[in-house]
Amino acid sequence: MTLIQQLVKKGILDKTRAVALEYEIKASTEREEEILLKKGIASEELLFDLKSKSLNIPLKEIDVEDISLGILETVPEESSRYYKMVPLRKKDGFLELGMVFPEDLKAREALEFLARQNHFKYKVFLITLTDFNKTLKKYRTLKKEVTGALEELETELKDESAETKVTKEAAFKKMVEDAPISKVVAVILKHAVEGGASDIHIEPVKDKVRVRFRLDGVLHSSIFLPFKVLPSVVARIKILSTLKIDETRIPQDGRFSTKIRGRVVDFRVSTLPTVLGEKVVIRILDPNQRKITFKDLGINGKNLKILEEAIKNPFGMILSTGPTGSGKTTSLYAVLGVLNKEGVNIMTLEDPVEYIVEGVNQSQVRADINYNFASGLRHMVRQDPDIIMVGEIRDAETASLAIHAALTGHLVLSTLHTTNALGVIPRLLDMGIDQFLLPFTLNVAIGQRLARKLCPYCKKKIKATGKIKNLISEELKKIPASARKKTNQSEIYIYQAVGCKKCNQTGYSGRIGVFEVLKMTDSLARVVVREPSEIEIQKEAEKQEMVTMRQDGILKVLDGFTSIEEILRVCPKTNTGAPKEED
């Protein structure tokens, strides 16, 4: 039954006018709903309520703010506009789609094609034309601003091509410094900061330039630019970072600052030549995000007690380990935050200096003038420091100098690339450090990973069943009694990611660390001197009742900080072995 027939049945339309309208609809390219709304015959709410009942498809009222840009990427804007359908959210493994005309066979075929191509299952809901048009505008938040700037650029290039005899180099410099390209870069930076991204990736892919933001550790495509603007965008970023514009053959590193929404934000820039052109990665260093405590990091329980004891020691080493991007440097900054007091001289040697900390003397290494970690550390000990932070121990010379600084009455903080805390001692021995020195210098080794935190506004408490329940039960049995939670093994409750307006429908907001802390004890010292293999160190760690990263993650799952899926992702089955180099 058509909408007109339903309106006649309800007495809203008389039969004579209904016949006239039906003829008009047949002769028009517009849909029945559009003509009825244009003529004001019935309200949109009534029409779509009738349509919902007629098609037996639920009518969904949507809040545009609840739809994330990541979800919108599932259906291209062109398809959305043409077929009048928009993705709304992911729930229970299905993509919820709003369609204005779900009865349209061509729209259904297009949806089937997208589902096969992008490997998703879907559920269809009916939405009103008003809600559809509001949602369509959201596609054009970042995209609209960038497209506008690119159109300005096109106009300027056409005008410029009409002018006579401007050298290529001069034209290029003018284009880079002119408003359109500056605006493109400014818009990308602004949206990344306001969206809470930690990194921006600008990378050439075949015939276009892809811009991706890293949110809570996961990269999301945000926009695609025409390939021809890549050199200008890269050059603009190089100008901001005081890098060489004409050097495209080798990687370059730099940094710059700018004010966004009234606050100064630092950006660390890295360029890398690829076969398709230069790729740029920009790390966003927002000082407002770095006033962080051990509690914010997720260090608690037994791990917190061991670390608090270790930083009271006036000398020795505290080493943070893990792959690139696991939060090692952030943990060291949190330690510095506790130690940063008037009566001590704290000095850091970093590559690069990520955050300026008031009261701390920070120095950046410069490989181009042979000012590296080793040479810098050699000079630093002459500056009468109490506490030294070395960005990373990469080689034997730096390891040796750090060990000797710890032996001579300094507290040394640094990072090391190993898969876990147990690998720290074998790694230092591989670097040529004598076995007998380690018991006197190493205070603690911290292994860590970062997991996404569940959104506190929409996380859902559920009962663990099947394989998940068995997995958690097995892990709980292995957790030392000193850290084990009182949990009813017959009923284990965990929390599930749902998705809401606050978290852009992802179910996650922010990140939390999962940790293991290995303490140097007398019994571990004997192992190090006698047989410092990772297997023997692991046995000693078990005697210490060390909580592993995976176990710490399981405890955080039970506390509702993160999901079991996240812990299984960042902490697969416990593995030991050779260090993992990632830088």
C-alpha cells in the first residue's frame, strides 16, 4: 500500500486529490515522500511512521553527534548521497545502516556490494530525510574545509599559469607559502588535536595522498588529497619545522609549535622518502595531556609499591622496556614528576625532547654533530646531576656509561627494547655489561604495553562464558596470591565495549598501561651472577610473585578498565626470548 493510499485510509486525503497526486508522482523524478512533504500534506514524522509499519522496518531517530567519522568511512559519501543511506554505528558485530528508501532495489544492491567488498554484516533501519541531510553534512567537516582550500589553490594555479615567465622554483615557493596550502595543513593539524589524535600520517598511496590519524593507538583514515599537492603539503610542513625543502632523498626530523584553541601544542615531525614520494609522520605533543601520575598510567597494587620503593633509592637504574609506542617514555616522565623537587639536579638526554618539564635540564642529542647518547652522557656526569634520564640505551657504550653513572651515586632512568622485563638482564649482558655489576646497579625493570580503555559512559557489564571464562579462570590461578582478587570462579563478570556519543561509537576512550615489574633482590642477584638465562630469571620472578603483563591486564579487565579483547591483542601468550628491536 502506497503512502497516498494510507493517507486516504486515515482520512487525511480525499480520493480526488489522491488520484491527482498519483499522476503527478508518476510524471515526476521526485519520490512520493518528497512530493507529499513539499506540498505539506502530512508531517515527516507521520509519513515515515506509516512507511515503517508498511515495510516492517524500524524507524530510527538519530543524533548526528553520535555518529563517528570512522563509521562514516564505511560508506563513501558519493554512495551515501546517491542512494540516501548512511552508516550509523556498529553493534553486536553488525553495521547499523539508516536508509530513506530501503524499498529501492538499486540501493539494496549497492549496499550488498559494499558489504561484500568491506566484509561487514548489516541491519537496515528507516530514517527520515531530515536526519539523512543532517548526517550528510557530517561527511563534510574535515573534508569540506580541506576541499575549500584545495579549490582556492586550483584557482590560484590557473591565474598564475596565465602570467608570464615565473620560474618553477619561485612558483613552487609561492604556492607553498600561500594561504590555500597553509590552510590545508592548518585544518589537518586542528582536526587532529581536537579529535584527540596522537599522530598524523601523511602518506602517498598510488594516485592520491592518504591522511590518517592515530586515535587510542589505532590508525583511522581521515581524508584523501589529490596526489599533485603532496610536494606542497610536505614542503609547508618542512618550512614550519625549519627543515630543508629541497632535500627529498634522505629522512629529516624537526619540530614546531602552534596555538590551537588558545593553547600551545608542540608537533614532532619526521619525513621519510618512499618510492611514491615523501611520507610525513607528525607526533602531537600536547603539554596538557602529560601531567600524568602513576594512577593515570595504570600502575597499581604490588607494581606500584615496588616502583615507589625503587625511586626512593638515591642511586641505581630504573629501566622501562617494551616495543615502540608502548608508553616507556611516558612512564619515565611520570617518575620524573615524583622526583622533580627543588633540592635535586635532574638532567635528561633525549632524542628528541618530547615535553618541556619545568625544573628539569633537558638536552637533545644531535647525531649530525656526533652529540649522541654516549657522548652526551659522558659530559652530563660532569654537571653534578643527582638524577639522569637517558632517552634510550641503544648500544654498548651508552649501556656501559649508564651502568657506571648508577655505580657512582646517580639514579639513572632509561628505556630499552626487549619484549618483557625478564629480557632486560640478558639484553644488558649482550651489550657487554659484566654480570657482577648488574646486582649493584639495576633496581627494577618495568615491562609494559598500552591497551585501550573502555569508555566509562557506555561500557556494559556482562557474564563471561565459554572460552573467555575458561581463559580468565586459568590466568587467575597463575596470578600470585599477593595480587589475586577475590573472584567467584563460577560467575566471572567482565565489561564489553558498546559505543556512544562520548567515544565516537568506538567503545573506547584513552589508553591504560599493563605492566610487570621485576625487582632486583638478593636471590635474583645470585641468579644473575651464576646463570643469567631468561628461563632462570623467569623462575626467580615466579618466586618473587611478579605479576606478568598479561596477568595485570586480566586484573584490569575484571576491574572494568579494558576489555578482554584488548588484553589478548596487546598481551598474547607469554613469550620469552631475544629482544625485539623496533626503532
